[in-house]
Amino acid sequence: MRRILLGLAAALALLIAVVIGRTLMVPVSKPLPPRETSAFDADTVANHLAEAVKFRTISWQAGAPAEDIAASQAALTAFRTWIETTYPNVAKSLSREIVGDYSLLYTWKGSDAALKPILLMSHMDVVPVVPGTEKNWTHDPFAGVIADGHIWGRGTLDTKQGIIGMLEAAEALIAKGFQPKRTILFAFGHDEEIGGTNGNAKIAALLAERKVELEFVDDEGGMIANGALPGVEGPVALVGVAEKGSLTLEFAAKSAGGHSSAPPAVAETAIGRLAHAIEKLGNNPPFESGLDETTRATVTGMAPATGFVRRMASANLWLLEPLVERAMRASPAGAAQLHTTIAPTIVTGGVKDNVMPPEAKARVNFRIHPRDTVDGVVEKVKRTLDDDQIDVAPVGGGRDPSPVSDMGGEQYAFIKRTLEAVRPGVIVVPTLVIAGTDSRYYFGLTKNVFRIIPAEIGEGDLQRIHGTDERLSVASARQVADYYYALMSTMDGQKAP
């Protein structure tokens, strides 16, 4: 028995030594301040972004008042004119096409036609401000105020800062006589917030018709988090290498209806049956959950920016992966990285207090993990509910998750090097984007789709996206311009002017 105990103790000691040894092999990052040198005047970039915010380029859902839609269309036209006058070098040197009435496709022709173009993306449209919340904003969301070191307003984070950064970079490079070897395309969509079907979908179709093959695409989706992620000491650049799909299913439950004075059992009413179905699905999610290649790369990549305990777990996933998964499930954002999510969003049924409705409906939105598909979600939901009194039908189709772009390829490595050059001390990690972007329309033109506009955000800033008090620091706006300047001017062995 003593030998057994000694053997177990020796094995445990060896295990602990291996775990600690692997942890100590992970370098610990030392956060550095942003670099002070830049090709741009920060105030100029900030003022241009502030002016862009003033254009109320709001995307409204179908059924919105005609006057609201007309006002947004006028704002898009005015914004287009503002771009032409604010960036005269771009207007003179790049060709511009208007696609889908309002989206913009710029072409900066390269000197070597044999090289595949790159496509840089950002969108002009913004989401509306929730009526009644305007008073909660520190500054008017469309006034373009610069105060306390920030540009305030709708679109500063999502994503007019990308447009301004690209245009500032191109304007400055042209002024210095720079011409890229590789053709650079800019795609500025006007309807990303409502699906992009008239904007980037049409731009992608136009490029496909011209048989254009792209070297890579860089869109929104990731940012530089600096204190924005719990337990992670920034700066960490999150480069989206894949994004989730989306599907909305409508559940329709029927019953006999009748007077509320003599109701059947609650479970036999339309509303009761519907509530039971949603609860059953939530308590028994039919989707596999766990780390995949992308999330493992995210976890291990961020390890240098975490404390010892988290670093130990990240360095020893072979042993501690279940604990990492449990920790991620503790937050909605972390859990969303692991599996297809289930979100009931709309419930309807009943018209009067004393009338039992013969039908009740609910819409449930699913954000589909790359290991699942639209058809698979429908099949698994129906099997889980197993109720012939509940009709399940897709609403408006759906989209499968994107393919996962190559994290080990030259294109990703180039973006990584550019981020590291622009933001000293940054840790660059791949990630799964849990929302959707217009970049999905370009997978027929390239396998290399990445998602980052390197605006730097801090604690609480994630909630500002689509929320109240959206803002971007002046320093970060300049950093975005620096990124595009470096990216465009160092490709293919070229040296920045």
C-alpha cells in the first residue's frame, strides 16, 4: 500500500511540475502605451469622424415611416458628396462606383495587374437610437461632439471610424506620391445593419461578374480590447477568422380557444404549450458545446495577457479544458463562443383578458456556431420539441456560418504584423465573431476573410456599440488611420513613405 501511495504522490508531483512548467513557458505580456509617432494629426482625424457622425445615415427596418427612409437616403447622398470634397486626392486618383443606389466601391489601381486585389470594408449606415433614450446620452448622438478626449455619437464605433481611417490613409499616401503594387478596393456599404442585400451583396456580385479574385478581405468584427475583457490585461487585438450564422424560427402553437372562465389545463392552452416548448428547448439545448480550433486559438493566444491561474489553464488545455469551458459559460459572451445560441425575441398571442387565444406564436433567433448548419438547427429543434401541436418554420431563410479562414497563412500573418507595428505591445489573436458582417458575401471571391477595425476600446465600451453613449477616443481614431496607412503601404515589400 505504501508503494502505491508513494507512486501516486510521485505521479501527482510530476503532473503538478508539468502543469506549472508549461505555465511558466508562456511569456507574460507587458502592456505598453500607444505609440506617439503617426502619419496623421489626431485633431484632423477626429474632426473628420465627428463630421461624418452628423450624417444621419440610419438603416430602418422594412415598414418604417417613408419620411424616415427618405431622410436616411438624403443623408447617404450628402455623405457621399462630403467624402468627395473632404478627400480630393481620393476623388481624383481612385475610381468610384455607386452600387445599389447608395453603396460605394472605390478602386485604387495597382501597378502590377498580376497581383490579386485586396478589399477593405466598412459601412456607412448606423442603427437608430432607441426612442426615449436620447436624454440618456452625454452628448447628442448625431451632433459629432468632441469632448473629454473622445468623439461622441452613433457610428463612431460601428463603423464610420473605419471609413474615415481608410480615406485618411489613402489621401495621405496619394499626397506623398505613393502607388500600390496591388490594387486596393474599398467597399462602403449602406445597409449592413439590415442585411447588406442591396449594398455589399451587390458589390460582391458585381466583382464576381468581372471574375475578380481577391487576395484577402478585411472588414469589421474585431477590435483592440484594452481592459474591455474580464481578466485580460490589454491590449489584445481580436481578428475575426470566422463568424456565426443566423436563423430565426417561428413556433406556432394552437388550441381550441374559448372563454377564460372554463379553461383547459394550462399546458393545453396555446400560450401554455408555447411557453413549455421554449422552456424545453432552453433546458435541453440540442447543440454541441465546447472549444473548437478557433476558440482554442483565442484562449491560448490571450494567455500572456492574463493572470497566473488563467494562464495556467490556457497553457494546459490538455488537462484543464473542462474548467476553461465552465468559466466561459459563466458569461453570455463567453458561452456564445462555445455553441449555437438560443434567444426568444418576439412573442404574440391573445387579444383580450377573458378570451383564450386559439393560437400563440414566438420567434426564436439562433446564432449558429461553425459546427452547425441552418438545416441542422431546424432538424434538432423539431426533434427536441417533439410536439405535433407546435409548428416550426424558418422566417426569411437563414445563413450558415462562414468558413474558417486560415490562421496560419501569409495573409493573416501580414495583418498580424501590421497590428503589431501600429500598436506596440499588442497581442494578436484569432476569434469567432458572434454577430454577422457583410464580409460573408465575398467568400466566393476569396478564402481569406478577416474582420478587424483596430479601434481601441476599454472597460464598458462594448455596451456602447448599438447602445447609449457610443464614442471613440481621439487617439484610437488616429490609430485606425495608422493601421490602414501601414497595411496599404507595406504590402508586397513596399516601404511606407
